[in-house]
Amino acid sequence: MRVAELSRRTGVSVASIKYYLREGLLPPGERTSPNQASYGEEHVRRLRLVRALIDVGGLSVAGTRDVLAAVDADDVALHHVLGATQDALLGEPAATDDDATERAGKLLDDLVARRGWRVTPTNPGRRAVVEILATSERLGTDVLAGLLDTYAETLEPLARREVGAVVARSDREDVVESAVLGTVLGAGLISALRTMAHESASAELASGAAPPPEG
Amino acid sequence: MRVAELSRRTGVSVASIKYYLREGLLPPGERTSPNQASYGEEHVRRLRLVRALIDVGGLSVAGTRDVLAAVDADDVALHHVLGATQDALLGEPAATDDDATERAGKLLDDLVARRGWRVTPTNPGRRAVVEILATSERLGTDVLAGLLDTYAETLEPLARREVGAVVARSDREDVVESAVLGTVLGAGLISALRTMAHESASAELASGAAPPPEG
DNA sequence: ATAGATGGAGAGTAGAACTATCCGCAGTGG
DNA sequence: CCACTGCGGATAGTTCTACTCTCCATCTAT
């Protein structure tokens, strides 16, 4: 198929498709003559993935390019792809090093040791957690620090199930794509479901702590 | 104190402080003469809150303004503030209405009914969840849909504890600020901790499913 | 043969978040 | 008293991102 059809089938403008081609988010089509090309189903699929990561996952074009490069490099391990995805999702936080940061780092290290988690020192999540805890301390709020253990306890079995669901896939391409989607869309899904659960819990509390509405 | 000191104590440039004043993120200082003003501790605190929401929470300047306006309007209820915060955090997703969206909506409604959650139809999280589920279906992945119940089951007690921790605060100002910080920074914290848990779970699985590293 | 895509490249645009420059007045040290 | 640095307020300029537009020399279908 040609750009016009690719555009029609994905809802992405031809101009944007050309832009994504230039930026390397989309592989070039197969040449049919020196200056004509044709695109296949894999382009449709890839383009939809790109839009999902950008629109729903909130990744930048550059971040998406990096993630997809990791997905395409089929010689790298799954954890590499996940690392790239997490980098794109969490961004590069500014490295400050004050008292609050140090205390936050210690708090997290203790937690990791206590629960026996196996995380590498370069895990992008680690930096992000430390920064958030430090920020929260600087603002004088202890709500998050107080809930840290609860978060870890809750997320541990959840993460196990997520990883289990992803590796259950048959071929590598599928595993990798599921991992990326699960990481990016899953984060959004959890965040959004959490706000729903907040409203529900808050309504419950306000109405006298009677869990189900009727029955 | 005057801008220079406010700038020094918060690490925000004078130019940015002026910008935030113009945009209404920061209330004007107290006039000491027709064209001089002085700022207090509350400005320091507010400015730090602004930077936390923007830098760590990833909110836009406009979103931050809206959230702070809700925080300041002390006649509105807590759930109003939370609604504004969730709006700023989740953004306004494009309203598409195809088969996938409809199925996703049904899937979520069933879940809500099954668990007896009390969420209003206008909850911003609802739109976001539906959009993510629909996107995931369009991409042909069923990983998220399969985990939906697990997510809900996991988040329900977590949300209850979070709401409990927030309302345990004494005065309203404190409750509101904790709620905002808990929502925004908590989302980031969960997301980051989750990636750590993923790495840990993945390492566990790779090394033969022996949960703790040693012992 | 000709009207309408197409590929490729470069320039242009819109929005967000600052950042810089000006100007007239304020407060302060000498 | 007065030079001088700082301040507030307003406007204009900058940088970055993610497109979007315009060309033009083909190519393709009719």
C-alpha cells in the first residue's frame, strides 16, 4: 500500500507519517522504484504502536524512537528493552544531592533489602523514587514515606503477575511488544484506576464506612 | 522578603517567579508601596509546591494553576480538589467512540459493578481507563484486559489506606495539600516502584523462581 | 498525454515554558 | 541629598517539541 492508504487506515496524516519516517519511528517502505515505496501490514501495526505510546503513554517522539530501537534490536535482552522503556517513561531527573536525597536513598535501600528485591543500582525507577521521596520530605509531608511499605507490599505480587503474563507469550517479538505496552499503558491504567478507587474509598468513608453501596 | 531572597531560598529564577506570578500560580506579595511588595513563608512553601507538581508530578503550568485554584477555594469540598488534580494529571483524552471504546466501557462498568465501587460517571479516571483498554484492544494485546481484575483487587485496599492516611490530618489546609501531593507524587512513586518490582520479579524468574536472593 | 499522487527535503508554524530587556520608581550607603 | 543597585510590571524574544506546509522532480493511472 502507499502512504495515502496507510494514513487512512491509521488516522495519522500523511505529513505526520513522513515526519515519523524522517525521525526513524517508522521503517522506510519497500522500494518499488528509485523514488516510490510500498508499505505493509507491519507499518500499520508499528504506526498504531507509535501513536499508542505517544498519545496514551505520553512518551515523547524521541523517547518512542529509543524504545522502538530497543524493540527492533533483537539481539538485546528483554530487560534492556524494559530499561529503555522505563527511561523514556520516567525521564532523566536532575541529579541533586542534598540531605533529603540522601535520607530518601537510605529509606529506599532499606526497603529493597528488607523485601529482598533484586534491582540493579542503575534502575531508572530507583532515581525516580528517591527524587519523589526527597521532594516530599522537603515539602514537609510524610504521607508518602508512611505508605512506602504498603506500596511495595502491594506492588510486589502485582509485578510478579504482570511479568508472568508477559513472558507467557510465545514468540520473542510478542513478548517484547507486550512488555513495552504493559509497562507504558499499564502505568497509565494503574494511575487512572487508582483515582477511581480513591473516589470510591472517599465516598465510602463519607457515608459511614459501609463498603458496598447496597447488599 | 523580596524576590531575590525568594529566588535564593527556592532555587527558582527571578524571571520564573515573575512568570508564575503573571500566570497566577503564586499569589502577589503584600504591597509595601505602590510598586514594591514583600513575600512571606507561604510564598516559599507555595513555590516549592509548584515546582514539585511541575517537575516531579509532570503537570503543566496551566494544570498546576487549576489545581492550586481548587486548593485555594476553601469553600469547595475535598473531592472537588481531587477532581481538579486528576484532571490535570490525566489530561483530556480525545473522545473517540468506536467498537473498541464501547467494549472497554462495558468491561470497566462490569468491573465497577462487580466490586461495588462508588464512582461518579464523570470521574476523569474512567475516561482514561476506557481509552487505554480500547487502545490496547486495537493493538491486539489482551495482557491488560486480563490483568484488569488483578489491578482493581490490588488497588482497592491501597486506595483505602491512602485516603485514610490523608484524612487523618488535622486541619483542612493540610488535608487538601496532602491529598494533592499524595495523588500527584503518589502516582509517580507507584509507577517508579513498579518498574523496580518488575526488574526484581524478572530477575527472580530468570534465576529459577527462588524469591529471596539468599536465605 | 496529462491529472493527480508520491518521496524527499527544507522551511514554516503553534504552543508551552521560560528568559531578556526596558522603564520608572524605591530603598540605602555615603 | 544623591548615585546606584534592586524591584515590579509589561512586552518582546528564545528554545524546544511536534508537527505542517510548500516545492519539485518524478511516477502512476487513465
